[in-house]
Amino acid sequence: MLLRKAPIRRRLMTIILVTCGAVSLLTCLSFFAYEFFTFRQSTIASLSTLGSVLASNSTAALTFANSEDAAEVLSALRAEPHIEAASLYDENGKLFAQYPANLPKDAFPAAPERDGYNFSTEYFTSFQPVVLGPKRVGTLYLKSNLDQMYDRLRLYGAIVAVVMAASFALTYALSRILQGQISQPILALTKTARAVADRGDYSVRAPKIGEAEFAVLTEAFNQMLTRIHDGDSALRESQESLWCLNAELEQRVEERTRKLKEANKELEAFSYSVSHDLRAPLRAIDGFSRILLEEYREKFDEDGKRVLDVIRSNTQNMGRLIDDLLAFSRLSRKQIDASPVDMQGLASDVFQQLQTGFADQNIQFNLSPLPPTEGDPALIRQVFVNLLSNAAKYSRPRIQSVIDVSGHCENGDCVYYVKDNGVGFDMAYAKKLFGVFQRLHSVEEFEGTGVGLAIVQRIIHRHGGRVWAEGKVDEGATFFFSLPKENKQNGSFATAQ
Amino acid sequence: MEFPKALAHCLGSRRVRTLTAICSAVVASCVLIASVGAAPANEYQVKAAFLFNFAKFVEWPANAFSDTTTPFVIGVLGHDPFGPYLDDIVRGERINNRSLTVQRYRHAGEIKQCQVLFISRSESDHIDQIISSLKYRKILVVTDADGGNGGVIIRFVNEGNRIRFKIDVEAAKAANLVISSKLLRLG
């Protein structure tokens, strides 16, 4: 509806005008209709009376076939200008007398019709019996124009128009004054609400106009504004304090991070220097024990030679340990050079190299197609070296070692796994597997330093990925690692550095 | 109708049958026109009707009748010029709930109870005598003869080929009769 978009003033006025207009129109139309039917009834009544008088007066004329007298009787109708024509018919239905006399014969019905009344748009006609005693001696025909009725209706129409116009004007004037009672408080509220919405100014208040609902509404609105204002300032305050707290916290975090970084750096430098410095005495022990074995061989008995061998193998073992530790600590300092990595080629290449070390072992290597990813190729290579050598090592007790390598990408993450049918592990220790120097088996059982998986974990973490393992005692183990692709990686590298 | 039908049948021709049908129709309509035209030709047929109709526009005092069942009497004095017409008109009719009878008198002495009396032209010689003998009797005296002024209440007059009448209001008053104004307008 068009009105829906109009401002409330206009809507109110339109509603009042339409309602009043409809009511007064209906009232006028009812009066109009009532007048129309009343006039019809009174026309019938007066014409019927007139007809009865004429009929009664013309009985003798009809009885004695005196049409001149009948015409004279009818000529009395001159006093009724709305009667345009009248005629008398004898008992045989023949035209007997007519009024006015100068009207041509064909202006009258040739024969009387059934007794009664008939209204057309312009004329009212009637046929009435002329009765003498018990006998019908003829028929009277009257034709009256409806000028009188139309005149009356015209007058009524004019009155209706004037009344409608006057009431419309009055309604307009009154509604213009009275609509303020409703529209003003609403407009005031609207103005206040707009001030609040546009400027965010919760301190404005709507003016209180009148009593009853609008006053309640305005009061409720103002109360709401007060509450919002209070809430808003409280919120602002708490926001401010929160902001201060946040800034303080951030500052503190920054400080801690800086301290932590320093400590970390110190620790790394320390572990590096320790590992590095440990090599010098170790090299001395190794060198001198070799000299002892080579130069003074004959001076030692068998027992002495065996002890010397033990010393040598242990120093070599310790050298490896230090190498691994150095490699591990270097990892945290090493820059990661991300580039596309052909995982398939890498895994296959690593296995080829390792195979020579496990020549006496029967290994079935199943390599499923691996999706390529991005990362530091040298480091990823190290991951495969460690995982594949572990798989071969721990499946050595099996007559037929089986190593499965597979992987797939999903939602931007690529997950790869290396699965063996080796001795497996208890899931209770799954978390411990990746710790430095954490071993589930003795060196006698399976050689190793306990750094390999820690290195794998560090490499994968530095790439922003995850490492986890699944396994069961005597039923093999599976090592999973995921590598995020592309941008995520770079982001992770940045933070890792 | 039997004859042309039979003739048509004898001739057996369709055209002849049509022709005879037209002929018979023409003959029938001629007969019809003749009978309609003949109706107003008789002066006394009209007068008989008038005589009966006068009774409807005139009021007789209650003592003009011996009781409520006494018939309304239309009398004809002298030679009856109406033939069967008067009897035909009156037959089966009633006036003021009284039956009607027609009585014929040879002389005034025979008149007993009578409401409307038509004096024939045959009595024009001694009409004054008759009038005086009927004085103060509540009788509507009608005649188409001359004379009898002051006693004759309604007198038929021929105007061209139309029959009119004159009413003597004084005579009516003298006879104690009330004549309707509607009738008076015609007289």
C-alpha cells in the first residue's frame, strides 16, 4: 500500500479522512436511496388517488358513452403539470377519451394493459379500472413524467455534495489539528531515536507529551536510554582498563619472550659449546687408546686388549652421540629453505642408500605414490633417513621385514607415514618416543643414540607440521608426519625462526 | 363451411382448396362487419341501455319500495318501442341488491309500484295528463316524447345520430329523487 511509506502525519490524516468520508458517503447514499423509494411510493399513492377520483368522475360519461364529458373530466389534469397524458378506455378496450386533446392517437396505448403501475426511467404509468357498482365500465390510463422526482433527487444530490464537501473540509481541518495528539509524541520519539542512532549520543531525552500510553512509552524509552548510557560508559571504562591491562600484558609477554629467547640462545650456545668441547678430550682418549693398541699391542695380555677395545668402542659411541646432539642443536639455528619437494623420489632414493647398510636383511619395501609438497629438501631427506632406518632396524628380528610408505593430501595438509612389521611399542610410551635420549630398547638389543626421532620431530615442527606414532608390542609401528602446504608453511617458518 | 370443404374435396385440387378457403374467410368477415355495424343502428337499443343505466345514478328514498325484497321495476307506458332489448339488458342484473323487472302499462292507472317509467311517444297526446296523475310519486319519469314539462325528469334528445338527454332537476326534486352529479353533468 502506498500509504505505508508515507509519514505518520499523512497516514493518520488519510485514515481519518477515509473513515469519515466513507461513513458520510454511506449515510448520504442511504438517505438518497430512502428518498428515492419514498418518492416512488408517494408518487404511486398520489397518482392512485388522482386516478380513483378521475375514474369515479368518469363513470357516468363512460356509461352513457359521452366522450366529450369524459375529455372534460380528464382536462381537470391541467392542474397537475407532471401528468403528460391520460386516457379512458371503454369496457371493450377502445380509446374513449384522451388528455391532452391535441395529442396524436398513437401517443396512447392502443388498448389498456393489465391494471397496475409501471416505472420506467422517464415515466410512471398506471392502468386503473373504472368501476360502477359491481361492474367494470372502463380503464383509466395515466402517464406522469418523473421531473418532480428527478428535481428532488438533483436537489438531494446537490445537498449531498455540499454536505460531503463541508464534512470533508471539517474533517480535514479537525484531523490536521487532532492528529498531533498521536503524531507529535511519536515524532518526538523518532527524533530522539534518530539522534541516538546517528550520533550515538545516549544523553539526549525525549520530551514528555501528554498522558497515558505515550507518556509511558516516552518514559520507558528515556529509562532505556539512561540504562544504555550507564551501560555504555561502564563498558567504555572497562574497555579502557582492559586496554591498559592488555598493553601491560603485552609488554610483559614481550619482555618474557625476550628473556626466554636470550635464555634459549644461551642454552643452545651452551649445549653447542659443551658438545663441541666434549669432542676434544674424547678425540684425545680415542687417539691415545688407538696408539696404545697399535704401538703397545704386544705388551698387553688378551684381557687388556679387550678392555682397550671396549674403551675405543665407547669413545666412538660417545662421538656419535655428540655428533647427533650437535646436529640436533644445529637444527634450531638452521635456516629453512622452502622449495617443492618430490617426496616419492626422495623416499625411494633414501631407501636405495640405506639398503647397503642392511644387506644381510630381507626387506620388502612398498612405496605407494607420495604427493609432492614443499619444504627444505635436505631436512625432509633427514626425516626419511631416520624413519626408514628405524623401520629397518626394529624389524630386523623378522624373517621378512615389510616397510610401507604412503601419504595423501587433504585440506592443504599432507600426511605421510612409514609403517613396519617390527617389534612395535606400547602405546603408553607413544609420547616418550620423540624425546631426546628416550629409548624403549637397550643398546644391546637395538643400537642407537635416542636422538633420531627427536630430530624428526624438530624438523617437522619447524615446518609447521605434526608427528605422531601408532603401534603395538610385537605388531609393528607406524610413524606419521604431516606437512602443511604453501603459505601456511612460510608463516610457520617465520615464527619458528 | 361444409359446402366449400366438400367442393374442394370433389375437385381435389390444392389451388381450388386455397381459393375456397380465402373466399369463405372473406364471406365470414363481411358477415362479422355487418353485425358490428348493425348494433348502434337501433335507437331503442341505446335508449334501453340508458334507461337501465339511469337507475345506477339516481337514489330513491327508502319508502319508494314496500320492503327490501321488492324488485326494482322499470315500467313502459303505452306502445313498447324497445322490442326485446329492454328485457335483454335487465335480465340477470341487480340494482342496489334488488332484482329487476320490466312492466308494461297501457294507461297510467295500471302503475302501482314503479321506479323508472318510460312514457312512449304513443302517449304524447295526453302526456300532461299522465304527468299530473303521477305527481308526488317517487318515479323517475323518462320519455322521448314532447310535452309534460315540469313532470318529465329525463328527456331523450337526438343530436345528429347521437342520443343525448336533458335532466329537469326541479322535477327530480319534486319527485323526491336524488340524481348523481355525474349524471347531471351529462344532462
